[in-house]
Amino acid sequence: MINKTVNNVQDALQGIENGMTIMLGGFGLCGIPENSIAELVKKETKDLTCISNNAGVDDFGLGLLLQKRQIKKMISSYVGENAEFERQMLSGELEVDLIPQGTLAERCRAAQAGIPAFFTPAGYGTEVAEGKEAREFNGKMHIMEHAFKADFAIVKAWKGDEAGNLIFKGTARNFNPCMAGAAKITIAEVEELLPAGSLDPNEIHIPGILVNRIFQGVKYEKRIEQRTVRKIF
Amino acid sequence: MALDKNQIAQRIAQELKHNYYVNLGIGIPTLVANYIPEGIDVEFQSENGVLGMGPFPFEGDEDADLINAGKQTITTLPGASFFDSAFSFGMIRGQHVDLTILGAMEVSENGDIANWKIPGKMVKGMGGAMDLVASAENIIVAMMHINKAGESKILKRCTLPLTGVGCVKKVVTELAVMEITPKGFKLLERAPGVTVEHIIASTEANLIIEGEIPEMIIG
């Protein structure tokens, strides 16, 4: 067994420097690496390029890094829930690259899987296609998209083991499995870190080969963005 | 009478077929789930990574790890499954989802759709909309026929930045059901009590009108 455990979030985030490109898992506030984001705020790492589907809300998730102006550029598909984000974007303080969600996911997966580029129909004929190679396959137009290049990927899983194997829960899975192994170094924070052998190999979603460092996070807040309930008639 | 949002959803629900996998967008499309016709089994896909989405949870049962693409808390039904985002969009691009229902700000007579950006005003991002419209075989748009300023949103050419080109098949508004044909919008049905003349006056694009146009049947 190759042991991937590190003692804490500080050790996990060793080597993250100003100006780096970081992938962060999560969809909205669901499945985000809360401990690592809090530590990045504490470390005051600046000029980050963040690849993440969303940008958090004003006072949680990546919104915490935006508040402290630690993000230079965001690469996301949807950023609608964050007033501070909007302010920084409109004032030009923040560079923003909005890309289709499936393209974002596939650019992560391509990086993970060693595929330098791929063709997708998403965005053809729109401003997303500007400057990109277009090609027809089977009578339909596609545009070429490239794999991401990132320094660190930070993912959040439900359970993990010392070997770096990961299991996700519900829709907190989202971008996390796509980002594991898609950067030079992958950090996984998990709610429960178990000894190797505790997880059934049949049930593992992401094998430890894609994870460089794993640690057990603390005090997950798991904030709900849109609490929606059924009425009892 | 023009339809309200629930009635638009009710009319669109009539397009659901037995054993369809369906992706519902945010807004009016979400309401379609409330009107699944009797005897029809469908499974809802949410692009953040779930198939077999159920109704909202009862108070106290909300799970932060279980949400839909609108970030609302949800439940799952028997037979449900979870998957990652790349897989989810693979399922969409691979045309395994039978029907996509989404909202729009503008639709044009060649099937173009604009629903993600108003330059200088609203720049929130396209989310999964561009992947969905570029990939889905069958797209129905739920939208309002005219905007708050009284201007038509059913156009010869979209004025807003596009989400996708030549992809919309059918549009259901508060006034009408229209099909997009190679020759443009064809009026299929009108809202109860709404005249063909009123629909023509509310539509900037040309409308193909053949014979009597029946009223929609709602409820």
C-alpha cells in the first residue's frame, strides 16, 4: 500500500503559491473542499486562477477567497449567486472565463485521462466558439476544446482510505471525481479517513493512484444554498 | 386567457412519453414534474449528477449532499443513481436523455435560442444550457411570448448572445404552442380564449398558420 495521508490541511496545501492554477470540486456549495478553502484564506495565497463550476456565495465557498481578493481569474460555468463576484467582474478586478458546464467537466476529465483536446457540439455558433477550431462530424458542427492545465486539484469526498481511494456521497460527487488526477498534485479532503482495507474495492469511485495527499477534514458546515421543502397538505 | 406558468408546465407535460428520461431546466420547466400524466413513467435527470430525482424533501429531511441543478434540496426515487459531472454530460451529449425542457429569453424561427446572457446586465453564465441544447435530440422551450415591455420574444433572429443554433423543436408560451419547421414557426395550438390575431400581433417572427388552430386543452 502506498500511503497518501498527510497530518492536516496545512501539510496538504504545502506548495500552493501565489499565481497558481487550482481546480476545486463542488457544485454550488455541495461537495466543496471546505477545509482547504478556509486554509487558503488563512494562507493569504494570492493571484489564484480557480477552475470551479461555481464561485460560492458571498460568505461561503470560493466567495471567501473572492472577499479577500485572492482570486485573479475564475473559470466557471455559472456564477449567479454571488454579488461580490459580480462587482469584481464588472469593475474589471476579476478576470472571468465562462464556459459550458459539460465542457468544463470534460476539460477536467481530459486532463485526468491524458487527452490533450476533444471536439464537442456545445457552444458551436455562440461566442464560446470564437477563435476555436470548428469541424463537422457526422453532419454536425463541433468545436475543439483543450484539457485544462492546473497546478493543484482539491477535491472533497465522503470517505477515503490511507491509499487515497475515494467514495463520494449523493450529488456531492459532481466535479470531484473529474478533477482527481487532473492537476500536477491532487489533494483530497474527506469526512472520514479510514485505514487501508476498510473500504470495499468494489465500491471505490476514484482509485488512490489519482490522489497525492489525503486528510480528514473537520467541522463540515455543508451549507444548503436553496433549502426547498415539500408542503404537507 | 393567457396561461399562467403552471398551465404552461401542464401543457408541456402532455409532451412526456412513457419511459422518457427527461432533463428539466430551472424555472417553468421544473414545474412540469408536478403534472406527469396518469400512466406515464418518466425519470428526471439533473445534470449535476442524478437520475431518478424525486420531489422536494419534507422539512427536516433535507440533505446538503442531495441537490438538483438549481441547487435546491431534493429526494431520489427507487431506481435512482448518482454519477459525476463528466459522466452526466456524456449522457447528455450521447443523446441518452430523451427530452430537454428549458426556459428562454428569445427563440428565433430557425430554432436558435438565447437564454444565458444580457450584455451589461446579466452575466451569470450558461451552466449546462449550451451542452444541453447542442446535444439534445428533442428540445421544448417553455417561455413567455412577450417581455415585460410588451415586446415579442418569438423572433426572426435572436438579438441576445446565443446559447445554441438551430436546436429548438417546439415552443410553449402563455399564448401558443408552436413547432419550428424548416420554414419557420408553425402555430399548432392557441391558449383558451386567445385569438390567432392576438398571437400574430404578439409575434415578431412570421407564423405559418394552416387551417383552424385548436385551443390547448389544460387540466
